[in-house]
Amino acid sequence: MTAEICGDHLALKVLMSENYEFFASCPKGVEGLLAEELAALGGEEIRQTVAGCHFKGGLQAAYRACLWSRLANRILLHLRQTDAENRDFLYDGVKAIPWEDHFEPNATLAITFNGTSKAINNSHFGALVVKDAICDRLRDKAGFRPSVNKNTPDIRVHVRMNRNRADISLDLSGESLHRRGYRLDTGKAPLKENLAAALLVRAGWPNLAREGAALVDPLCGSGTLLLEGALMAADIAPGLLRLNYGFHNWSGHIPKLWRELLEEARERRTAGLAAMKNRFIGYEGDIRVVRQAHDNLRRAGLDKRIHIETRELATVEPIKGYQGLVISNPPYGERLGEESSLVWLYQRLGETFRTCFDGWQGAIITSNPSLARRMGLRARKNYSFFNGALEAKLLTFDIKPEWHFGHHKKVQEAEQGGDKKAEEVTVNTDITLGKGAEMFANRLRKNLKPLQKWARKQDIECYRVYDADMPEYAVAIDLYRDKVLVQEYKAPASVDEQKAEERLHDILQAIPTVLPVKPEQIALKQRRRQSGKNQYRRMGDQQERFEVTEGGCRFLVNLKDYLDTGLFLDHRPMRLRIQKEAKGKRFLNLFCYTGAATVHAAAGGASQTTSVDLSKTYLEWARQNLSLNGFSDRHKLENADCIKWLKGCNETYDLIFIDPPTFSNSKKMRDVFDIQLEHKDMLERAMGCLARDGVLYFSNNFRKFKLDDALSETFAIEEISGQTIDQDFKRNQKIHRCWKLTHRH
């Protein structure tokens, strides 16, 4: 027997011995958890390193790791470490391995090469050298060489360069172990299954699961966290659904041992499912992603155990009779959405945690700590992980009042009997008013008394309290919760400028004596007819946005930076009408401004919404309003000229709202927009997008507007202006006009 043959048989004897060297790779940050898992699966002499663990053990330990590891990416069988100072050394070292003892020469092959050296400074070149060495050896031994299949090879060889040494291994797992077999389609920015499992372990789910706790994900996407949580609770091996492993085509594979482990895993699954009492609930706003999630549940055999429904974050409710873990993977800002709009999503997520899951454990993963702070919860612990190349933190919470931001301050104020809010809204009655200011204050009081009662009854906190009732005091005054906006109309040329200035001073002096605001809570603007880019230009840059509510919806308003505040108060009845009619409907909002009508439609249960506006500024504002209310990105925002967008629209909608400007010559538009000239063609095109039983609402505030008579010959049209004017605009009913259009049947 030649020395070479003796060496080959010796190598095979070592390979089939009781003790092998393995490497289990994993996401960065999971190494400690993986070491504990490998020890429980029979691994020995475990050594942690970056993104993985070295361990030793028999073949059974490797099989168990492939079948049961919830955290590993791959299980690699170490074959040899060789000198790789240059191309020839690497080639000779790889060729010296008895590859004919590991797989048949007609097998297909793939090489994964990581790392470089001075001589081998390209991983593709390194992979070619390794492939040539393996193929040349098998050609010399068997007379032909294997072919390469990068996607579904029979055998995967891994090579890791470290300085001038190369570690050469066989991949026993085949595809990455995070691919359990239940997930084919995913939502946006999905978590890999093994990272999801690691997050659940760090969040304490295994212990909670044993106690029969519930697991809830309010932003569940395709359901990965819930599926991994259920697999843990039911003692189901994560690899049980997989049909193929890398060791299936390895010559050292022992099928009998593998079959025994599979049978054991199936028995444990049956027993685990029978004993499992946990509840698993997920919510997702995008119905398409929910369908993907249901497909994943069916493939995993857990569709009867996990409940996932189409529901926005805004409508999540407490889970009665259960406590447990609420966990989520909200967007970070790097891949989904703009950070400015995610601020409000995280705020809403925090409120959902606090109000719906009091007493539960909570956890989120995020790469943006500033967004996480918006949740209003102090993290109990945080752990670093890598979601791909992106470093992220798992934050865990005890969802209890004492862990809410500001809790200790509130307790202290309560103990001291202080009520700063009540003090801030006290009306100042100590100011001595001049004759003009007193006259204006009396009129304001007269207006306020019935309006205040009406607003309280209707749960309205933003409304108009004065609108140039007295011609000499030509202002509009709007109350936005605990702030006031004064809009001064341009005085006619016949009014002396100094006199107009004195009257404005009277108004500003009188307001704090009637309304529950301080002088610094009053914003002043001077209204002018605006056109083109002036409609969107900033008047300031103070960024003083604050929240107000309307009909159960929340909106961001800004009283100082723009001509308008972000919420047209006169359209309140129209928005509430849309909310009542939107359930299950496809809603289109043209000239959407800050998306207030869209938010109401979403709150009313619209199946989907599309909002179109030419201004990126206002569309981003709309995105923030949607996020603030917990609505997902199934509510589409389109940055476009509405007229051009309509011309290319092929979609059908059940409910359409159009509230265009009177006139626009924005630099983004090629043509001037004039509502009187454009409305007929615009409405005809919009009606072409309206379902046969749908409704279109058209509104504008051009006082001289006349609806084209020809439209009535084609469509059923009803003017409903009177139905869309609320109590606070009864004096000025020409603030806007509104029509209802439907198809004739």
C-alpha cells in the first residue's frame, strides 16, 4: 500500500471517529446564547468567537445542531487548516485533502471564500483556486471532475482566510439554518428567523412560555417573531420542515442516526402541541403581508395556534385574561420610511404598550435610540445585535407606571398638590382693558359661551371663535386646544394703518382675558391671497408642532411656520363624514395637503388609501400624521401633480375627496392651475376612477366658483355645502362649497 493511500485511509478513520471539530456560525451578538444552546445539544469544548462558536462532539451533536439550533446560521465540519501564503500554497493544501472520501466525483459543488491576504486579495480568485484544487484531485482520482452549482449544490465547501492561514470546512447544513422552510414571502425589512429567535430568548420568552404566557406583536409583518415564539413554546425543532441538509450528500452521513433524531423530534412536536396553552396574536396593517403571514403559518402547521389579523397599530386593544410578552420590530428609519414620520409611530407604539399591555413584559429591536426614547418607557436592559450589517439594540421593558418617563415627577407633583396645567390655563382677569379692547373682549365672550358648550359636547378641541364679526376688528381667531391663532385680514385702503395697528393691539390684549391662554400662547399671522409657490413657502422655521385631536384622530399642527396650520378647521364635518363612510372602501385623496382626510378614512376602516399632492413638505407631514395615528404604509402617498396623476390613473376607488386650491402656478407645474377652468376635465377624469356605486366629494373655497352645467348631464350631482358647515363657521358659510357626485344608474 502506497504512503498516499495509507494517508487517505488514516484521514477517513479520523473523520469517522467519535470526536469532530465543528464551527457554528451565527449573527453577531448571538454568540453567548449560541454557546449555551450548543452545550444543551451535546456540544463540548465550546469556544466563542466573533459571529460563531467552535465546538467538538460526535456526529449526533452536529445532527442535533442542524435540527434543533434556533440560533445558528451554519454547522461546518472542520477538515483542515493549511498554509495559504500564496496561490500555490493554498492550492496544494486544498488538493491534499481526500475529497473522494467526502463526496462522489459527479456531485455538484459550491465554494464560499471569506477573507483575503496579501497574495490572495480577492475572494473570487481565492474561490477559483480552491475549486481548481478540488476538481483536479477528483479528476486525478476518478478521471472526471465535479461541476459547479452556486445555487443548489450537493456539497458546499467553506474557506476562511485568517492572515496567511486558511480554514477549510464542509457545510453540513446546506442552506442557511435560518431558512426553516415555513417562510417563502416576507414583508418589508424582515428579521431572519434565527435573529428573531435570539431576540425572544433575550427578552425572556422561553421562561414565560413555560408559564403559559401570551406573545403579541402589534407590528408583526409576516409573523416571524410569533412563529419562532410558537416553535419554542411547543418544543418544535426549527429544522423539522426542511427537506435537505448539506450532510445528505456527504459520504460520512449515517442515515439511521438521522432518522432516529427526526422521529424523536416528531414525537416531541406532537407532545408539545398537545401541552401548549399559550396565546399568539399579531397585527399588521397591510393585508397583502397578512396573506403572506397566513401562508407561513400554514406551512409551519401553526395556523390554528397563531392568530394574525389585518389591524392598524391605532386599533390595538388589550388582551383580556392574559399577560406575557409584547415584542416588535418597528422600522428603524434606515430602510423603511423617513425618520421624521417614524417619531410619531414610535410615540404611538409606546402608548400602545402602556395602555394595552400594562403589567406585561415588552421588547423592541431598533438601531435608532432617539426613536426608541419616543416610546416614553425606560428600558430595563438593552442588548446589542446585528441585523445583517446593521447594528441594533434589543430594548426590554417592564411595562409598569414606575417605568414610564416622567412618572416620578408626576408622583412628586401629586404629593405636593401642584397642578401646573390648571395654572397655565387660568384666564387673566387682572388686566385693565381700554375701551376698544373691552368692546372686543365682550364680543369674544358672547361668541365663546355657546361655542365652548358645543365643542365640549362634540369633543372638539380646535374651532373658530371669532371671524371678523365686527368689521373694524378684521381678524379670525381659532382655538387649537390650549393655543390661539390670530389671523389678521388685510385692512382696506380706506383704513388708516396706525388705527389698524391699534385695533390689533386691542385684540391681542383682550384675548388672554377671555380665552384660557397666556400671551405667549398666541400666534399671529397676516392673511393674503396666495398663489404658486407662496402657498407652500415657510413663514418661519420654529418647528413648533404640537398634537391636537379630532374625531378620535390625532394631528400635528404648526401655528407659526406656514400660512396654514396643517388642519383646515372648516372641513371638519367633511372629514368626519369620510370617516363614517370609509369602512372597507378604497379611498383617494387628491390635493391631500397634510393628509387629515386620509387619517380619518383610515380610522374609519378604509381598506386602502391613496393620497396625492405636489408638495413634498405636505406629503411628509401627511406621513407623520398617519404614523402618529398608528397607520401603516399600506396608505400610499404619491408626490405628483394631481391633474397629471389622474390622467395616468388606472385604479378604481370607492370614495374620493378632492379639495383643490383656487389657483396655482407652482414652479413644479408646467401649466397654471385655475379651478374654474380646470374643474370640469378634472372631475370627469376622477369620476372615471370612481367605482359604479362610489361617491366623490368635491370642495373648493373660490367664492365666485360656478360648477359647469355639463357635468350634471353626465353625473348625479348634489350640493351639500350646508351639511359641511359646522357651528363655528355658521356666520361665514361661504368659507367653502361642497358637492357630492355619483354615477347615474
